Amino acid sequence: MFGDLMGMMGKLQEAQKKVEETKKRLDTVLIDENSSDNLLQVTVTANSKIRTINIDDRLFEDKEQLEDYLILTLNKALEKAAKINETELAVAAKDGMPNIPGMDLFK
């Protein structure tokens, strides 16, 4: 019985390690997003950290338009980042989880 418990604890620690490694790796996964006319380009990590913002000079002429571009383009990039992050972390957690009957949390 204790052997099984120790084995499960080891598996849980392994799963936690895999999740932490995945989080670190996701800092290096970059998502590029452009406005429809390519006047604004943003890059974010899969952990939703903004890395770069490139703004065409024409957008500086209209503050409201620039704000709209930033909101739309950043939101698209962050939505993509969230999907990648969620998928990758779920896979990492599921792969390391011990087989505990009735605990199908990551299906």
C-alpha cells in the first residue's frame, strides 16, 4: 500500500516538474499578430507576455485609431497565446499524472 502511495507521490512530483518545464518553454514560444492592413504588428509569448510592438508612423496621426488597433491586435494575439498555453499545460499535466481510478481530471 505504501509503495503505491510513494509511487503516486513520485508521479505527482514528476507531473509538477513537467508543468514547470512547460511553463518555462512557453516563454520562448512566440505568437505574431498583425492588424489587417499590417500597420501594427505585435509579438507575445505563449505565457501572454508582450515582447514587441511595431507601429507604422501613419497610426500616430490618429490616437483613437491607434488605440483601437492596439486593443484588437493585442487581444487576438493574447487569445492565441492562451489557447496554446492551456493546451500545452494540460498535456504536460496529463502525461505525468498517476493512474488514479475515478480521477479523470485532464480528459
